[in-house]
Amino acid sequence: MRVDDTGKNMQLICFVVYGSNTILTLFVYCYIGECLIQESINFGEAFYDCEWKSSRYTLIAVPTMAASLLLYYTNNMITGIETTRDNSSAIIHLPYRARVFVDLHDTRIYCFCALCQLVSVAIVVFGYVGLDCLFVTIAFHITAQLKILRCSINNVLENNIDFRSTVKKLVIKHYRLIRLSETLENDFNMIIFQQLLGTVIHICISIYNWTVVDIHNTRQSLVLMCFMFYGFNTIGTLFIYCYIGEGLINESMNFGEAFYHYEWCNISPLDLKLLQICMVRARKPLKLTSGKFCDLSLCTFTNTLKATMGYFSVLRNFL
């Protein structure tokens, strides 16, 4: 293409401008898509991080408790069948102690009654572990919503013209989460207290059985595995309770810090007071307590394990 040709020069400029406009439009579209992807990833990670933990706890807690109950059931059932076959006059007990009105010395009757008790395994698993799974799911949901609300502060405030109505919506969402966490705490604080108190006793008994069981005996090995699964489930439940309490405290505090890191120097003094009110309320963290006197946190978990090992040492000295 010759430069001295005016018509061709205009055509060249036209194609350069058109090509630049096309490339710029493509870049803007891709940039907007990248921003949307990054923001969706932030929200998705905030929600997935908490929801994944609750589902993973369910997948671990249910099988371990079921394995513990089945091992206990199998060991006692084998003992009962051997007793009936030996025609012993000793008292025969079902795998799970229960009052019966039939003669259990007959092997067929004993096996039938024992199989009927197999339903108790499902009842105990879904009744005992199900309550823990319900609490864990609700608590992680509150934590995820707080994390999502924290991630949305900068985006919502910067991209909204009506600042006060936007802050009002954030405050309403935060207030609803506060009410939900308080309801959860009021309904479960005594259950958490029983969980902490029972954990100390259960772990002591489990560890004591680990130390006295003869691992070379097959029957004793079943007992050992039973208490291992049960002890693992108990410690895991205690940890997840304390982990939830720690996460709820951190996320409720991070919500106030998100207001602090917002570019509040560019807003009016009246709007600044609204942010200060939100920050003051967020300084009071949301907590889950054990009987209204002990906050759930990772420090509570370590202190409970220390107390458990101390009581176990006392138990070993007396027995």
C-alpha cells in the first residue's frame, strides 16, 4: 500500500481505528468476565469452604459411630452364642442389655432377638450423630453467610449510589445472622455442655480400655477396635464443636474489620457514622457457649484434652 495515496491512507486509518476498537471491546468484555469470575470464586469459596466441612464431618462421624456400635454388637453377640452352645446355666445377655421375657438359652431364640436389636444400631447412629450433624450444618451455614457478607461489603458499597439504603440492607442481613446465632446458642448450649462433660468421661474410658486390652487376643482386638472408633468419634466431635466456635468468633470480628478497611475517607460524615455504628456492633463477637459459662474455641479443645489426660492418670492410679 502506497503512503502517498490519500484514499488508501484514509482506508488504512479506518481499519486501524476499527481494529483498535474491536480489540478494546474484546478486552473490556474479557476484563468484565474475569472480574465476575474472581468475585464468584470469592463467594463460592466462602460458601464451599464451610459447606464442605459440614458434609465431610457427616461422612466421617456416621461411619465411625456405626463401626463402633457394630463391633460392640458383634463381640457381645459372639459371646452370647458361645454361651448358649455350651449349655451353660450362666445368665445370658443380649448384645445390648435389655429385659426379655423369653428363654435365651435356646440358640435360635437368642439369634432372633439379637437380630431384632440390630435396628438399634441405626437408631443410635442417626439419633446421636444426627443431632451433632444438625448443629454442625447450621453453625457452618451461619459462618459461611458471615463470610459472604464480609466479602460483599466493598463491592456493594462501591457500586451502589444510595449509600444509606445499602448500609441498611447490610445491617439487616447482619442482624438476622446475629439472631440466628443467638437462637442456635440458646437451644444448644446445654447440649454442648453435656457434650464437653461427657467427652471427658468417654475419652478416659476409651483410653483406659486401650491400655488394658490384650491385642494378641482376637476377641480383645474387637473390643480395642470398638473403643478406638468410639474414642476417635468423640474427639472428632469435640474438635468440630470447638472449631465451629472459633470460626464464628473470627468471622464476626472480620465483618467489622471489613468496614474498617473500606475507603471511608471518601464518604460524608453522616455516612461515616453509619459505618462506625456497624463497626461498634461487630466488636462484640458471636459466640457459642457451653452452659453459658465457657466459650467454644480451640483453647477450650486443648484445655478439655488436658483435663481428660489428668483424669485418666488419676483413673490409672486407682484401678
